[in-house]
Amino acid sequence: MVSSLDADIVIAGGGPAGAAAALALAHGGFSVRLIDPRPVETRAAPEFDGRAYALASASMKLLGALGLWEGLAPRAQPMSAIEIYDGRPGAIGPARLRIDGDGLADAPFATLLETRFLRPALLQAVAAHPDIRHDAGVSVVEARQDGAGVEIALDTGESLRAALAVAADGRRSALAARAGVGWTVRPYGQTGLVCAVAHERPHGGVARQAFYPGGPFAMLPLPGDRSAIVWSERTREAERVAALDDAGYLAEIALRTGGLLGGLRLEGGRWAWPLEMALAYEFVAPRLALLGDAAHSVHPIAGQGFNLALRDVAALAEVLTEARRRGEDVGDAAVLARYQQWRRFDAAGMSLGMDALTRLFSNDVGPLRALRDAGLGLVQRAPALKRAFVAVAAGRAGETPRLLKGEAL
Amino acid sequence: MATVDAAEVAKFEAMAARWWDPEGDAAPLHRLNPCRLDYIAEQIAAQFGRDRRGRSPLAGLSLVDVGCGGGLMAEPMARLGATVTGLDAASGAVAAAQAHAAASRLEIDYRAETAEALAASGAAFDVTLALEIVEHVAEREAFFAALSALTKPGGLVILSTLNRTAASFAKAVVGAEYVLRWLPRGTHDWRRFVTPDELAAAALAAGLTPVDRMGMVFSPLSGRWRLSPEDLSVNYLLTCEKPG
């Protein structure tokens, strides 16, 4: 005898995290409204724009459980091994550490997937699901909660009543900020430079990360002889590089690939954004749950941002589905507290771990260099440590939600 | 008011206004509730062939919650689709439950009435719940007769209570009331606690068939309760069927 709601759950933000949340919650039996400020056309653009996700195996399993992975797998590039280098631009050292994916039970431990393939796949699945309504080009203006639900005002003038609102509207979420959520923000003084290159030599499915004094430089294998470049650099230097023409920009990239990939050519666009760690003080507020970048944004040093978002999605969908099947009010504070308890430690640990790792590697100080060289050597020699390192990279620390194991809710 | 002890009623009337504060006097029930709900929803769904993944799995079923308190069990049952009646001898609890159901926009028929009085009116339900109540009841035999009379043939009676063991004395009385201060002192009289065999015997004597027993165990590390088929030493549930 529940009063009529327009939807069980309203999600603000139609990016990959919001769309994945809509699918996972609908899979759990909820009716969902996905409120997406961007028009559909920009989301479904088919051109390669140079951006890609490094999906952990747990993320692939979640996409599998939601019925998406089968269609995506042929377009993805499995990561068969990780190699770690250090040195200086123009003087890359030998590989300090190599981790082979086949040392794990479920290799490959990560897969590269271009944004242009993931986005349409998510949106097509959203459009095909009878329990999801996608409002593109629409923004949330205000959310007001009471004892029984939340009223969400849209910029179309429409007002929606739901049991719960989800903030998936990205870094420093406007919806969460209006609910009084604050973030601890730590700028790195670094800028992320992202592009894709075609190259002469095959990458062999190996992801390579070089730790340079200015920041880590990653070469992530894409299908064919192409790689995604994720380069974190001190902001002043990054601004100089970003202002160069394509030839000058490519020369800077080539200086840092150290000849590992042979001759290079730019593919798609060039991207730059300032790097900062932001962690919400609370992942929940009355009748509101935060997920993805709204809850935590991390350094892209290991490609954990989207993987962390999917861990949020899986935990939230499981907590809410369990709550509904036992008749609990899914917007109740006690229910939301379970989600926060499950996710916050993991997300904070990941953010701070990435933060510490970045600070350790982004410098050229002698003693620290010696320390990290010793550290990498230790990891290289200790199989258990190495497995733990890979397990975290593959998103398997802590208790695992069902969707991340590829299981239905 | 045949089976209701007046002093016991007064204790809960004092607690009624604070039923819905998850950190208030009813905090132990708020903590226990997800575990109880999982078991009860599953037992009812199995008995009546319902799929718990559906939107309103208990739709069309009538349910009475005897000793409903502030409605911590009645509201979830209504949300699962059942038509719910809540009984409590304490009018303060019923008033609190009515106010909360209205704010939650749920329709629940709350009554400051006893099980015996409702049974005498001829009302009968698919499911009768009597949770954390039997240990507060003065005349157990008459109480079970009323539970049985309230239940339609083929329906279920589900009870939960505290076992009378050394463990329950240590945890429920000394631990919860004196050490952790979860409950006001004097909430429980350990001598009134009932063993699973005594509870099953009382059910049988009232014409009910015990069909399932389940323990509930609190883990201090996770702060959560879980169901345990092995450990019935403190909190446990008993499901009985009313023969058709």
C-alpha cells in the first residue's frame, strides 16, 4: 500500500556512472528516471576522441551481469601484463617490475575500452530497459526530502517524486552540495594530459607505466597498433605542452615513450584537466546517495575512477535491492548508512593510496628514489605482495558485491 | 486484557514516542529488524508461493502483527504489499505507529486492542506475527489460543523471542540492559524467557504445527545480526502452520 511515486529512484547525471547505476538498479527491480543534462547526440558521438577506460576484471564482470560485456568484448583490448619503468624523459630505464596477468585466476586483470564504445552501449541498454526513463538535456534544479520521499524539481518545470535521489553528477556534485555535503579537496599541482597514438611497434597487450619526476606516464594498449597515453605532469609544464602544435606535442610524447612503441602518430583529440583528489565527507545525505566522482575523484594513475564508480554502483544496487525485498524504505537513513559503510573505507583507502603513490613517484629526490627503487624491487621479488598489488589494481580489495562477481542480484 | 500484564504495558508506553529513533530506546530492534525481516519475508513468500523479487510479493495477503509497537515490522510488511493490521495493548505505541505510517504514506490498520479481543470478533488473517512479545505475556496458553484463532487454515504464525539459557541471561539481560545500555533496565524478566521446545509445545497445544526454527546471532565486530540455523541460544524465531 505504498503511495504512488513517479519512480523509485531518480539519478542526476547521465555519464557512464549514472547510466551504469540506472541499469544496475533496474536490474534489481527498481523503476528509474535518469536525468541527464547533456543532449543524447553528444553522448552517442561515434568518432574516436582519444579517451579510453582501463576496466578492472570486476568491472568487466559487472558489465557482464548487466548484459553489456558480450557486445563490448570484441572491441576491447585485454591487458596481458603491466610493466613499470622509471627514469627521466628521454632516458627511460629498463623495466623495474613486470606483472603477468596469467598469474591470476581470472586473467586478463584489466581491459582497455574506448569511451566511444562504452557510452553508446550503456545508452542503448538504458533506452531498451522498460523500467528506465532517460531524460536527456534535462537538469535537476532542486531536491527536497520529507519523511516518505524526495521531490525533485527539473528545469523543464516537472517535479518528480521518488524514494531516493542518486547524485551521479560528477566532481563536486551540485545536487550533493545543495544537500550540504562537503568534500576534502587536495590539488596535486598536476595536470592530466590524455591522447591516443598509433605506433610502429606492437604493444603485445602490455600496459606500461613510467614514473618520471613530473609525474607518471602511462601507455595503455588499445586494439590494433594503438595506445592510450595518460600523462600526469606538473601544471606549468603541462600548460606549456598543451599549447604546442600537434608536431611539438607528439615530440614530447615520443620523448617519454622512450622508443618502446617505435614511431608515433596522434589519433583523435588531445585532452587536459587539472588533477585533484576530492573525497566527500559523507557518501549519503537524507534520501540521497552519492556515487562515482560525486563521492570521490582520484588521480588517474591506475585508471581507478570508473572502476571505483562501478564498485559504488554494485554496492548501492545490492544494498537497495536487499532492503526492498525485505520491505524497508530504500531512502531510509539506516539503509543508506549500509551503503556508506560498505563503500567509504574502500574509496578513501583508494584515494589516499593513489595520493601517496603519486607523491612518492612524482619527484626526483635522491633518498626517495632509492626508497622507491628498493620498494619496487621488493614487490618484484615477493610474489604475495605482487599479487596483492595486482588484486587492488583489479578492484578486489574488501568484500565484493555480487554484481562485481558477475552474479545477478 | 486477559493475558496482558499492566506493568509491562506501562513500560512500553513510556518508550512509544521514541520507537522510530534508530539511536533511541528501540535501537536494538532497529539493528535486529533487517535480519528478522529477511526470515519472515522468506517464510511467507515460500508458504504462499510468492517471488520476493517482485514489486509487491505479499499483495493480497492479510497480516496481523500482535505487539506491533511503533510499527517497525508492520510498515515493511505493508510495503511488501500485505494488508496489515497492527495490535498493541499500549495506546501510546499505537498513536506513535499511526503518526509514523501517515508520514510514510502507508495504510495500516493500527488498533489499541488485544489479540484475544480481535480473535473474539471473528477476524482471521493469512499471517499472524508475534515478535519479541511472548516473553512479556502473562498467560501463555490463552495467548497461543488467540494467535491460533487469528490465523486462517493454511496460514502462518511466526514468533520470535529470547531463549532461557545462561547465554541469554548474560547477553540479553546483563549485556543489553546493564552493560551496553541498549534497553532500559527491567525491560526483560529472564524467568519469563521461553525455550524453543517450550514455545513449540505451546504452539502444538493451541493446534499449530511448528515447521521451522531459526536463530539470530549478533556479531559485535560487524555490528550486524545474522540468521543462524545452529545457534538458538539467545534470540530465535519459530514458524508454525495452522493446519488446513
